[in-house]
Amino acid sequence: MGSASLIVLMIAAIAFSGIAILLSKVVLKASTNKQKGEPYECGIPTTGKTWVQLNVGYYLFALIFLVFDVELVFLYPWAVVAKGMGWIALIEIVIFFFILFMGFLYAHKKGALKWI
């Protein structure tokens, strides 16, 4: 596995995505329907101003959830090999939980976990 396989993989990825885009342009006809440009909200026609700014706190809350969710995914591989590693695995997971808990405390202190 050298740099040649990476180059082949990149060429294959570009070729497959390019072929898919070109095939969709050739096979499907373009539709110029007025409703395609309108925002869709659960089938209910929009009324009034459609540009509404949301509070950035919602995005922060979602991002923090994703960060903690992805970190917790690492618990499964640890649980699989923990018995074979002994005390080292326990010390490592305690350090991991400490770092995770410090991140939680930091987010809580900054007010990122308050639902506005």
C-alpha cells in the first residue's frame, strides 16, 4: 500500500462521482417549476418572510451533543479489549472519562448546555 494505491483510489472516487453527476444530468430532464425554489416546511405553504435567523445556541447544543456522542463510540472497542489489558485499560479509561468530564464542565460553565 503505497502512494500509488492512494492515487488510484482518488482517481476512482473522482471518476465515480463525476460519472454519477453526468448520468443524472443526461437521464433526468431539468424542471423549472416555481415551487422548486420555495422553502419546504412539512408540506405547509410558507407565509410571510422565509428568512428567519435562528439562535446560535441551538447549533452549539447540537455540536456538543455530536462531540460527546462520537467520543462515547470509543467505549465499545475499549470494552472489547479491556479484560485482556488489565489495569492499564482501567487507567486509560479513567483518564478518558476525566478528559470527557472536563469538557462537559467547560461546556456547562460557558452556558452551552442551556436550552434557550
